[in-house]
Amino acid sequence: MGKQQLNGPLGALVPVTVLTGFLGSGKTTLLNRILQDPNHGMKFAVIENELGAIGIDEKVLSEHTEEEHIEVINGCICCNVRGDLRASLLRLHKRIKEFDGIIIETTGLADPGPVVQTFFLDDKIPKLYRLDSVITVADANEIVGRLKEEKPQGVVNEAIEQVAYADKIILNKVDLVDENEQQLVNMEELIHKYNPTAPILRCRHGTVEPKELLNIQAFDLDRVLDFDPEFLDDVKFSNHDKSVIAVACKMEAEMNVALMSNWIHHLVHELGSNLFRYKGVLAAKGKREKFVFQGVGMLCNGEFREGSHWKDNEKRESRFVFIGKNLDERFLRNGFQACKAE
């Protein structure tokens, strides 16, 4: 069976790249680099999956691709909103002449298996699209702990599934550990324990040549069937850790970014390892640039994003999402609101 079996000529089916990886691994950074690269000469539609009830990443992505070519799916793409993925793919195909391919960025807590199944078990999608590859981004500073994390019985380890389904693995943020080559070698050996065949590309700040990721025809169904023989038999549903939630905050207001930054740094030390991922796009008083905040575990930073401006007809809406274990929703929302500019 090998490479995906096509229902028509290769050129008749739209190539789809699934971009996955655990929370904060650098998926959106990599996606932005692909969209901004002037050399590949391709146009893409993007399906952006956000775990929280509000979108953050599309507020940055929309600076680099046409807004009408961005579909946002809120919720878990591998569970309760799988029908939304199908609907987005069917809707985009009506405008297929406007772009050359589709990139799906999953949330960091998605099991890519059910997403991949969509391109084989659905009655319409395999006749319109071909799955070109699953690209998994791994955070060199976090991946070992995520792969070794013990989950309750019956609960999926998303990081393991993301590595297992990968056709290519991008080992990102190696600058955080690259003073220790043996540490990186050990890391790659652990990754290959869960996926012996996927090539691993080391990188910093999501800098990878698009030609390594696009139209590479890497998806191999036989390989998936080797580790999951029942892949084509039944629709998969993932059982996630119920204590992990997303808290979404939104206000049509300008923020005191200095106060917000101080509060976030306090939160990081207070919540510790229970706070997996936190990110936001903020409107700052007197500034046209968007203030973009990113954090993973204890590492965080915020900056006015050069080239990312509030448009004249765009609501100056501040958004923030916290993802973690046993989070206090009311406390986080009240703290966010308290950072509103005077």
C-alpha cells in the first residue's frame, strides 16, 4: 500500500500537511515562517485548531495570509469537533483555485490519529485531498519529560502519539540544550524508540527550509498500520486527561502590558508545572503594534511584534489563553481583567 493510495491523478488531489506537536513546541512559529517564505511560490489555506474558546494564533497568522483562507476550529480537533474539520475541508475546496495546498495546525493536546483517519475513512475527503505528510514539532527543552510522563490508565499520552504518527520530526529550540551534544543524541534515541523511521531535523526558532516540509509525499499508510493494525477499522476517539483545561480570556480593551507581564511571571512561579502553555495577543494603549505573549512552563516572553499591526477596522481586542492542570478559571479571568489599562 505504501504511500497514500490516490483516487485520481496526483495533481487532482489537494495536498494537506498536518502540523502537530505538544503545547509550545513552536508550531505557529514554523507555520509563520512557511507562510512568509518568498521562495516556494505557493499559496496556502490554513486550518488553525485552538483548544480554547477564543483564537489567538490566527490573530498573528492573518498578517501573513489572506484572512478568508484561514479557518479556525475551537475545541479538540481529534474528539468533539472532528465534524468541524470535515466541514472546513469541504468549504475550502469550493475555493481551491485560490491556493495550492492546505496546512492544518492542531492544538498541542491533539492526538493526530483521528485527524489522519479523516483522509481515509470519510466518504468525501479522500476524493478531494491527499495527506502529504504529518510534521511533528518537538521542543528540545520539554520533549523528554513529555514522552516519559505517566498518564492514568486509559488516558492518551499526546506527545507519544504525535511522535508516532510523524513522517518527519522537527526538533526545535536546540539552542536551549545544544551545549550538550550527548543530551541531544539521547533525546533523538528516545524519539526513535517511538518512531524508528522518521527523520529528525534539528533547528532553532522554527527555522526550516519549506522544501523539507511541503509536497514531500511522505505519508506512509503501511507504517501507520504497522503500529496500529486497526487504524482503518474504527474511528478513533482520544481519552484525554480531564484535569487539563483551557481558560480563555477576552476583552475589547487596551492592556497595561507591564502589569500583565509582571502578573504572568508571578503566575509562572505560583502554578509551576501545572501551567503548561499560555499565550496572548494584547492591545497596548498608544501602540499600533500588537503585543504578543508566549510562554511554555517557566520560559516566557512578550514583545511588540514588528510588522503585526492593528488594522484601522479591526477591534482592539485583547485575548489570552491559559492551558494547564487544575487551573482556577475565576482567578485567572479576574487577574486578566485587573491588567486593563487605566
